[in-house]
Amino acid sequence: MAHVLSHLANELHVPLLSFTALDPTLSSLQYPYFIQTAPNDVFQMTAIAEMISYFGWREVTAIFSDDDQSRNGITALGDKLAERRSRISYKAALPPDPTATRDEVIDALVKVKMMESRVIVLHTYSKTGRLVFDVAQTLKMMESGFYFTTSFRNYQVYSRSYYTSPTHSDSERKKAFLSRWNQLSNGSIGLNPYGLYAYDTVWMIAYAVKALLDQGGTISFSNDSNLSAMVEGTLNLGALSIFDGGKQLLNNILNTNMTGLTGPVRFNPDRSPIHPAYDVINVVGTRFRQIGYWSNYSGLSIVPPETLYTKPPNRSSSNQQLHSVAFPRDSPLAVDMSTAILTLSENGDLQRIHDKWLTKKACSSQSSDFESDQLQLKSFWGLFLVCGIACFLALLIYFCLTLHQFSRHFPEDSNLSSHGSSRSARLQTFLSFADDKKGESKGKSKRKRMDTTSSANGSNRIQNGHFPGEA
């Protein structure tokens, strides 16, 4: 439908703006009056291809609706995967949304299940996508071993899947608008990211028309001789007229420079919106866990893209990052822990913890003197002091015990003093006692070893059938 309307817009010189017709083949060269106000599927397929490459998957299976936009999107995905040495190993086309039936989806998924690849890229609209996930759950394809990656058009996703969603900065203007929207709709009508693109598109047209009138232009139409001749038929094309200010209005739209709910609203020279970016969402059970971002400026990252626009772009593989947490398969802790870490990451606590505990500090020692960084003898004075005190106490205790035993064996020198013994004789007696005590200790150790040896020999003889007293 977008191709037909784009041809008509070219003939009538009426700018045609769309935030949902994101077919990559709707080029500005072929359709100069057609403008995509949201990033087209080339950028989303690039994000999916980089995510597939990041996880190390080499082959994927593609499931898509058999319409122009989905087919061309999958073709773009194949090109982006080929650039990263990956490929689409199997393609399963479903009838255009919403005409696909459950039986048709079952037939397609049974064939997909028989394929070798367990990584599935789903590129359909919401109704067909929901049906695909329901059937996949019935066929037990949502269990371990299969991984689904989808575009945001499938807003109904299930466990063990990844999807990309257009990312927008949480500005105060956006928060105020969402608050007003909830009040007007009583919370009954939600807004997805493309709803925000629709809001910005309306304002884009309003600013462009105002600029046209300020420039002295008028809203006028003229007849086309080619269309006037086509008066026959039910379409009544002869009643259509050409917009005289179409070229000027188109230029005003392309020169848009404003800040909308989706962020800065401008166009690149190729007429694509500036700074295309997506959130990378991991679905764990029934919970959504954002594991990072993708932007055309810096690729995969764990920080919001708007913070990277002030830095030089870095698309190296080492700079591509996503949050990830590893748990044992089917661990009940995985969901809660992942959600807790995601909450810390979203409210900034994780970064504050990182800055507080993992901050890189300069080396405290900037001296170039090699000797100042060596361990010297004085560095161990405390250890030497403790060892010395322990040895001295052990020696003192041993001396006291020996002296106590000596006093018991040789009472106070009443007899010795009567015989005129001197202190030197007493000291000589003590030394002889200490030496005899040392000899006795050695003798006891020797006898103990001999007893142990003899008992062991006796046990061996008994085990061999020889008893004491036998020849």
C-alpha cells in the first residue's frame, strides 16, 4: 500500500509522511515526496544482526509475513548478517498479517523445529507474532535450546526471547506528555514508541505549513492534464489536483530542526531520521529486562546513546557491550537476580557502586628510586620481635621446669653446706643433672623405637602363621 500511495504522492506533489511504513526499498530517489519519520527496517535489522554477532550465533532461521515490508526487511537482515560472516539458513514465510491461520503457523514451525539452527528471527506484525509464540509454546519451542529475536512490531513476546524497540530519552517533556495522555485516556489507552513518532510527525507537519505561510506561500492546487483525461472508471482520478506549494513544503519538512518527544528531530542528507537507536530487551519469564542499547552511532552499548553522541564513535568489537548474567539452567534465582541487577542499573545505583569501589587511582608511589620499593630487614622487625619473645619464654619455661626437678632430687644444700661445698659445686651438680636428664630422654626415645619395632615384627609373624615358641 505504501508503494501505491507514494506513486500517487509523487504525481500530486503532496508530501507523504509515515512513521510505520518502514520498508527499506522506499527510497527517496524513487519516491521523493515520501518521508519516513521513524528509522526504517534497515537500522532495526542492523541492530538485530549486531546482536546476533555479539552472541556468537552464525546461523539463524527467519520467520516473516509474506508482504513487501517484511520480505524486504528480512532481505536487509541477510545482507547485514553476511557482512558479519553469518547467514539465514532457512526462511519460513507466513501469509500476510492478519490472514495467517493456526494450522499454517503450525506447519511452518514444525519445519523450523526440524532445522539445525535454534536461533529464530521473527519479523511480523503483532497478531501473527502472538500466534507464532502461542504455537511455539505448544510445540515446546519456548524451552531451553531455542532463542527468539523479534522486531518491536511483535509487542507480545515470551520467555527466552530478545527484541529491539526504538529508544527515546526520558525527557521532562516526554514525562509530562505521558502524564497528560494518561489523564485524558484514564489509563485505558497506552502508547508504544511509534505513538510518540506519530505525535512528533504531526508537529513536524504543523511547523512546515507555518513556515510555508510565513514565507509567503499559499495553499493552492492546479489541475493536471494527465489526470483530467482519466475521467472514466470508478476511481475518478480526474478530480485530483496538484499541490502548487508541494516542493516548498517538502523542503520545509526536510529542514525540520526541533526537539520532540522522541528527542532531536532532524533528517540526514539521505532523508533518514538522525540518531536511530533501539533498546535491546530480554524477556525472562513474564518480565522484561533491558540489557542494553543499539545506535547507528556506536553500536551495542550499556549506556544510553544520547550520552555517547558527545564522544568519538567507536564501533570496534571490543567496545560492543550488553548486560548479561550467568546462572545454572532453569535456576529459580535467575529471574529475581536479573531483575534486581536491572533495577540497580536503571536507577543509577550500579554505576554509583562502580564509581565508589572500582575507581582507578593513580599509584601512590611516584618515586623513581628503586631502593624505596624494596623490602628491607627493618621491615620485619615486628616479626622478629614476636619470634624472639616466644623463644625466650619457651627457654625460660624449660629452665624453670628443669630447676624445679633439680630441687626435688637435690634438696637445699644442708648436707652440702656442712661439708663445705661451694656454689660452684652446686652449679656443677646442676649441670650434671641436666646432662643426665638429656641422656635419659634420649634413652627413653631409643627404647620406645625398639619396642615399636619388636611389636611390629611380632605382628608380622603372627600374620604369617608363626607363633612364639615355635621352631
